[in-house]
Amino acid sequence: MSKIQPITSLRDTAKLEEDLKANDGVLHITKNGYSDLVILSPEVYEELVRNGKNPSSFSFQKEKNGDLTSFSPNSNPSDPFGFVRVRATSTYVHVSSPLENVEGIIEAIEKAASDKVHVLVLPELSISGYTCGDLFRNGALLKNSLEAIRKILKETKEQDILFTLGAPFFKGNKLYNCAFVCFKGKVLGIVPKKNLPNYSEFYEARHFASWETSNSSVSLFGETVPFGNRLLFKDECYENLTIGVEICEDLWVPNPPSTELALNGATLILNLSASNEVVGKAKYRKDLISMTSARLFAAYAYSDAGAGESTTDVVFASHNLIAENGKVLAETPLFEMKSATADIDLEKIVSERIRMTTYPSSNDESYAVIGFSLPILRPQKVLREYRRNPFLPKEGAFDEERVRTILLIQAEGLIKRLETVRQKKVLVGLSGGLDSTLALLVATVAFDRLGYDRKGIKAVTLPAFGTSKRTHDNALLLSKELGVEFEEINLKKTLLSHFDDIHHDPNNHNVTYENAQARERTQVLMDIANDENSLMLGTGDLSELCLGWTTYNGDHMSMYGVNASIPKTLVRYLCEGYAKIHPEAAPSLNDIIDTPISPELLPLDQKGKIQQQTEDVVGPYEVVDFIIYHFLRYGYRPSKVYFLLCQAYGEKYGKEQLKGWLSSFFSRFWRNQFKRSCLPDGAKVGTVAISPRGDWRMPSDASVKDYLDEIEKL
């Protein structure tokens, strides 16, 4: 056997490198005289890989700022897309009878494992019960608590699940309220409670001591186990999963331990709690957990005590919750003793931390990282909601405040621009479609707030070869309903003259035929705006700009783009909302909403109906907007976006359809960045925007090949 060295030798990395070279690239590290850890040089490891002997359990311990942190070169073969299944559950507790509680806890662990849960959090002092009072000082209770933990570890050692147990623990002449973090028959670490409530109905300081010092260790079941509240538990199979633990009151204080745990890398916080129920507390608790997860950019699993706890003075309601980045993913009803289970998304958490450049990174040397190896498989069906329309409220819901707020944001942007350029007139090219309709609505809101006469708004319709009677008449009717000026300029004659000038056959309905119409409309509108000293509004929306579904220097250009951060599904929703708030405009708005989306650049059919429908080319806008949201908001790779598409739309569209639309989107998005690089100004409304001066800066000549190759392999 190669040289065996004590684990303390890992502190001197320079000497470690010398010893590796002197021992043919292999070192054995010991804690107790046996080889507990094998370190290989990169050359030895690469040779093993070349020979097909890549050991699945290979791990490398490296020193980071004085602490041992675990690293595994083996990526998770299942690629879970960041999903980790977490459960917070309550077990029936027999107060002061730890051994009597063993069976119920084992059942909860086995049930969670069978449900493919990866991490399970049980309540505070789940082994002994929280309401033991002075019985905590009884020797039998302390002895039986450890024996109960031993039994549970023995019976669950084959389960692929990390779980917590709550129990009192005696160390250094003091008794501590502790969380035991357990995996594969072992206690990985013991986390003592830091903040002990000693007010109102709480009197924990009577029995327990607060752990305020640095990490230590204890001997438990023949093993040396880390002890302290600065422990992090990191999955060597999936390193985005780093777990921190705090206990009940720790959450409620101004500076909870979870803050530093998150800053030192924890992406999931587990809270073992025994929080008694009083009127109004449940909502406060839920808000507190939600906001903590938002502030930390982390997932937070909270397990609450329930049935069985003593009701001499208080009652516990088993209020279990799981939150992530400010959103509650799962919550149990009070007093039902049910489990909260959800698939948290670690890739989302990491993405948010990267995006938020003010999120600090701490390398506090007092925090220890404890490795464990939990293979995480991708779920076939994620246990969380992915709404088909992420830019909208829940299906069927009408949120008047949301509609008014968005319209006001758009209008206030326009108001500032009008004040800056000292204009009291606005010009809108009104086609009778959704986008130009919304632009006109925004103009009316702005003028009303400024106290300007709506006659200062001119809607100009510019019919050409593909304009239908339906859209033409709706444009006229809407202008009347809103009380704005209206003008019609037929462009057919001008366009035919232009085609003659450039020697283009008007029967050739190619891209030149289409784009010439869009550019001519823009030229006419710009010239009218100059002539009448008014501001020409852009009407293009976020979805079209992402797809490049806009004519460069045609409808792509304006003097202010009020819809630039409004996706198509939201455009429709805002028009619907305006119709409900302002019923006088509902007749035209409702028909505009029902009209198929089209640029109307190709001739109508023999019945005068629209032949050119946008969604036949780019895919349904609900799918396009779903892709935009998850790609731009969280930076998800194509394969994950496709996985989420199948989760949300698998019952509505075929997988090959979804794959095709996804490929089309990525291809179009990359090809058309040059259009987005020179967009007019326009107010940001939501968290997804593509202004080249703000949210999205991308080279116009970036290559999309790797992304399309990934989609092709799906």
C-alpha cells in the first residue's frame, strides 16, 4: 500500500503535492489508522478514466481557506436539471418517550424514500417531544433519545435519503437542543440551537444552553461527529445541493443563522420547529419563511410539531412549508398532520445568485463542509407548478390592479418622453391588431394623466395588400370609442410605384414584398410625425423582438417603444383588462382580441380572409412566451426548457411539436440579435426585458450551434 498520512496533512497543500509525486500519485489519508480517503493525482485519475476504470465513488478532498471541502469530478449521470425533492413532515410524538416514537419516525422516513424524496426534515425535538419540561434533565430520557436515534439509523441505512432528527444532547456539562443530520446509517453532523426563546410561553433557557462558539466535535456511536451551528452538508454527487440547518427560533431573530449559512453556500435551509399555534400566527409564519427564502435566494423547508405534543399550555398545528426564492411551493393545512413536498430548483437558485451581483459571497473559515453522496435522479413529473402563461396571473383570474399598474408604467414612461421633447401630440400606426391597440391604449392613459385633450392622439391606419376588412373596421371603431383623431392612408399605389422603382414583380410575394410594406408604413408615420410635431409610438412587443418578427428599420423603429417589454400573451391580457375596466371600448377590443394574429402583409384569400397567421410560422405565442420567460429570466439551457415545456404543455401539444418550436425560437433569437442591439427606448415593465442598454447585452454575431445541437439530441 502507498504511504498513509494523517488527515491533518491536508492542511499543507504544498507538502501534499510533493508527497503525491513521491508516491506515484496515490496517497491514503487516515483518521483512525485505516485508509479512510484516497487522493489521486490528476495524471493517475486520467489514466483510470482512459482505461475505463472511472470509480463511481471517487472523491477529492481539497483545502479551501483552511476548511476541508468536498469535490467530485463525476457529474450526476441523470442530470436532474436542478430538481431536488424535499419534504417537511410532522410525526405523532409521545412526549418524553423517545423509544415509543421510533416506529412513527421510521415509517415517515421510509414513506418519504418510497416517494423519491431526497431530503426530509422532521420537527424540533421529534425524538423526545418538545414539551417535556423539566423531564429534559432526566437521565432516562437522554439515554433513550440516543438509543432511539441508533435504532432509526440502523433501520434506515439502506435508504437513499438525508433526514433530520431533533433530540436533546449532552456535551461539556451543558444540554443542547439539537438537529441530527443523518444519512445512510450515520450522523453526518449535529447542529445545536443558537437562539433560545425565554419569553411568554417559552422557557427553553431553563433546560438548554445556547451554542455560540465555533464548531467542535463529539464522539457518538463510535464515530467522531462534527458539532456546531456552522456546518454545511454538501452532496458530492450534485454539488449545487448544499444544506444548512437552523432550529425554530433561529428563524425569528433579526440575524438568523441561515443568513451566514446561505452566504457560505447553502442553497437549502432546513428548519426543525415546534411553533405553537395562536390566532394570526400561521400567516405571519408563512410570510416570514417566504421572505427569508427570497432574501437568501434559497429554498427553505420548515417542519412543525403537531399532534401528540402536550397541550397543558399550548397547541401545535403541524404547519409545514417549503418556499423557494420568495414563493411558497407547498404548505399543509393546520392540524391535518400532512406532509409538504416539493421539487426545489437549485439551478434557479444559483442563477438568481449569479444575476444579483450584490449577493455577497463569504468564505468564512469557521464553516465546515461535510460531504455525502446522494444520487439525484431527474423526476418524471415535477412536484411544483409550472403555469403555461408565466407572464399572467393564474388562468381565468382577472387582476385589475395588475392591469392598471402595467398600463401606468408604460404611460409614465411615455409621459416623461413627451415632457422631455416638449410635445403634446402622439402618432400611432393603428392596424386593428393587438400590439398597435395596446400602444393606443397606453397613449390615452398618458394623455388623461397629463390632462391633455385626446384629440392630440392621432391613429393612422395604412391599409395595403393584406389588410382585412375586419382589422380595418376595428381600427376605425376603436378610434371613435376612445375619442382620438383618425386618418386613413392607403399605401397600395405608393407601394406599386416603389416596386416599379426597384424592379420588383408585385406578384412575387417574397420577403421584399412584405418588408417594403412595413418600411413604407414606418416612413409615412415618421414623416407625418415630423410634419405635425408629434411623437411616433412603436408598437412591437417583447415576443416579436425576441423572435426577430419585425422588419429592420420598418416596424422595428420608432420614437418610443411602449410595448418593448410586454410579451404577446400579456398584450392580449392587458387589452382584455382595459375592456373590462372601460366597457365603452369593449365592442372593438373584444373583436380585436379574437382576431388571428397576423402582420397582414400577404394578400387575402378569395373570401377576404387573412391567409398569413403568425403562429403558423413561429408557433403558439403561449409556447414562445413560456420559452422566453424561462430562457431569459433564469438562463435555463435548451434541454431544461424543453423538459419544462413537456411538463406544462405535454397534454396539449406533441413533444416533436414542442421541440420544433424550441429549435425555431433559439435559431431566430440568435439570428436577430442585431435588431435588438439598436432598439428605441421603451420602459421596462417586468423582470424579463431585452433593452440593449439594460437587461440584455449579447453580441450580434454569437453562434447558436451548440444550442441547436443540444435540442437536436433531445
